[in-house]
Amino acid sequence: MPELPEVETVRRGLEPVMHGATIINADQNRPDLRFPFSENFVARIKDCKITDIKRRSKYLIFVLDNDLTIISHLGMSGSFRIVKENSEDQPGDFAHEKSKDGKHDHFVFHLDKNGHRAKVIYNDPRRFGFMLLVPLNELDEHAYFKDLGPEPTGNGVSSEYLAQKLQTKSAPMKSVLLDQRIIAGLGNIYVCEALWRARISPERKASTLVTKGGKPSAKLSSLTTHIHDVIGDAIRAGGSTLNDHIQTDGKMGYFQHQFNAYGQEGERCQHENCKGVIARITQSGRSSFYCPKCQT
Ligand SMILES: [Zn+2]
């Protein structure tokens, strides 16, 4: 499932082709994905120019010059690929993969940017993704966005902000960090990794990271830095694969990461001088991976 860094990588990959391009036509190949496309979807976006491509949490937002936006979510298995004019002649492997995937190509944007034509194809075998049209001025109040906390990539998530949110919370750190009202788009993988880096147990009661005076403890300040870093590192890793990736098969957004805690059950903890072994526990129905020895 794509996490925030993958979605941001997709956004950065689409930007050069889609930003400023006109949607000269579109093919909607089925009535629905996770739920139906907005009514008259193609007619309402045709001939519009894409003036911006944004990301909020794990949603992509295409801003059009008719004051509509397309909200797109990749679900479990959604991906975009770019086919540029004169570049459809790809080596053999690609042709095979493309025909195999073709039945899951559910939506195609036909674009023109300064006379250069390109197709951007949305493929989604499991169809948990979706696209819908929302007026730009209703975006902030939309059900998907109105209660979202700040992005983990920006200054909105500071140690002071977290101290204020955590000081009354008796819930375990794991569930507080997954709460989208506190931090938007931070998924299970990156919560596990940030807690491992900061040496904080996922079971630790959130309020114990805040001083009596309501200030962030040293551990909470460290965690804040690590939250920014794990997300930043993953976005950089995605960005570094992006060019190669598009050139070889035109797809974007899924890449292998090296994790220190997530999925590492039974492996030796990689913290220097720690002889612990990564354990897996279940919290609120989801797996937490952590080192019981150094994460307290
Ligand atoms: Zn350890």
C-alpha cells in the first residue's frame, strides 16, 4: 500500500508532465473504482488546464482552471504511468507487461503541454483507489481534509505542538501517532521507524513524554526530529529512483525501502551497542515492530 512518501514521489513524477498541461481528452474505462467517478467526470475536466498538483496526507489534488479539483487516492494498488509522444516504442519486456496490465488501465488523461502530447494512465488492479471532483473552495471543508492535522513534512509538526497534543493523552504512542487529527498521513511503517529511531516504546503512554509544565521532554524533541527525518529520507529515496524508474517502465511510486524495525521481527536491533531483538506485537489490530530492550 502506498504511504505518504510514495504519494509524494508520484506527485513529483507527475508534475513536469501535468502541471500547466491542458486535458484535451480523457478515457474513463469503467463507472467506478472504490466508488463511482463523479458524474460527467470526463466532460467536466475536458479542455481544462491543470494549474497545480498538490498533496495532502495521502491524497493527490489536481487543481484545474475551472475552479474544480480532482482528488485522487491510490488505494492499495493504484499507480500512474506516463506515456510520452514518440516514446511508446519500449523494449520487449515493457510491451509484455503493458499488455498484461492493460485491463487495469481505468483512466487515461490525454494531455497537451506547449504542443507536446502525453498520456497519463491510472492503473489499479484492486480498485481501492478513487478519483472525484470537488470545487476548489470546498476543499478545506471536505470530509477528507477538514479534521486532518499538520503534515509530517512541514514545520506544523513541532515538539511544542506535539507536547500540547500529547499532554492529556493516556493512549499508547503508537495509536496517538497514527491519529490523523494529530499528524496527517503518517502510516504504520513510518510510525514504527520513528519510534525505533527515538528509542520510544510503541506502548508508552503518550502523556509521559510531556513535562509537568507542558513542555516537550528530550525524548519527544528527539522523536519530532526523527518523524521529519524518516519521512524526508523516504521521499529522497523515492525521488532518487524516479528518473530511472520512469525511463524504464513509465510507472512511478513503488519502491523498496530498508527498514530498521518495520517487518524485522526476530532480527537483531541495529542500534549500536543494543543486543535486543525486534519483536512484533498487535495494537488496535495492527502490527507494531520494536526493540523491547532499547525502546522504553
Ligand atoms: Zn534495541
